[in-house]
Amino acid sequence: MARVHYWQYIVDSEGRPLEGVEIRFYLNDNPSQEADIFINPAIGSPTTTSEGDVKTDGNGYFEFWVGDEFEPLGGYVSTQKFRLTWQRAGILLGQVNNIDLFPPVFKVDETDNVSSTRDDKNKLISNALAYKWDSHVTSVVPASSPHGLLPVNPESASTEANKLVSNSLLNFILSAISSAGTISIAASAAVERNFTITSWTPSGSDYYSNLDHFIGRQYPIVQVREIPSRELIMPKRIVSVDVNKVRLFVSSDIDAEVTIVG
């Protein structure tokens, strides 16, 4: 919300102040309609110069405030022009037309993303707000950590929600979740992964399943047990795809539990 201060002195041809002059403030494009004004710069509801009985004081001075488009009630867009008239018994009626009350430029409002003038290129910003803006918008995490964002640190226990992850790391996490395995680290520091397989991919007369174990070893130990008997069975073939994945082949489409240790 912002209210623009409007004030003038009314004097005679010899520069002497005129007291008690009635002031009227109208919309320029509708000369019979009085404009909304405010008697106070920050509080109060809109009124008009006639309702507020605006007159000059002993110094010929008068003042009021006009709300801009951010005023909740009784404000005007920046292109609105006004007309001022004044009169008093014993003096000629005076008027000024096309009063451009609002400034051609405005201070920037960082919170405004909805007003009709949000895209108008008529804003001013301070040096403090503009300081290092060019380098800020092109900065790369974690070099400068703009907006307080930091890269994920797997060894940190921080719960602050200000971390960024790469596509690679996110893919690793999602793959681990979708594999339905669990990770446990025994006292020997060996890593164990457990999988339950109920769906296999046909391959000729055999069936296979890709298991993402993420252990980081080319040839981990693989054990397969049939469900529900839990009897240990011999896979048809085990292919080490890479240090984090094996492809397990069996001769029949069975439900199985698989343990991978590395």
C-alpha cells in the first residue's frame, strides 16, 4: 500500500496566502466525479475533498494523500490524471487540469507477482538490492551457494531443507528404492542386499532379472532361495553387468529370495 502526498499553496496575484479557499479534486477524464483521497498518510478510509471539507489554512496551504493501485480501497493506476479546482467568495475560480500525480518510475516491489503493472519497466532499485546481481544469478552451487542452497553431503546428519541433488544421485536413490532390497552392514563391514523376485524377464528358455545392488564390487556372492520352501537353488547363470548390478538367470519362472553379499 502506498499513498502519494499532494499539497499546494493558494496565493493571490501579489503572492499573499489565501485562507479558507475550498479545494476540489476531480478525475481528469470525468470532471464531475470527485477523486478518492485520504486525509491521513497511513490510516483511514477514502473520502473526497468536499466530504473532507478540504480548505487552505492561514498560510494558503492544503494537503491530502491519494492511493496508488496497491491501495486496497480508493486507489488509482499510475496513468490516472486529475483536475484541481479552488474557489472562495471574492476571488476568481481557479483550476489546473491534467495533473500527473504519480511518478513515472516506482521503487521495485520484490513481493509483487500479481499486479497489472508487474511487467512495466518503470521500477527503481537501490544499490544494495542490485549489488552483485549479475554474478548472483549466474553463480553455480556449491561455489557461492546462492539462496543458502547447498549440495547434499551423504556424511551429514543435517535436517535443514536446503540441499540440492544431482540427476545421477537422484537416479541412484530411486533405483535403490525400486529394487525392493534392503541394506545392512555386518560387523565384518560386508554389505548385504536382499531382494524378493516375483517377476522375471523371459530369455529363450530361461528367465532373468537385473538386480541393482550398489555394493561397488564386480563379483559379489549371490545366493538364491525358492519361495516358499526357502530351499537353496543353483542359478542357471550369473552375469556381473558392472560393479553395482548383476543379471541373474534361472531355468523356471519361480518366486525367489536373493541375497547378495560383497
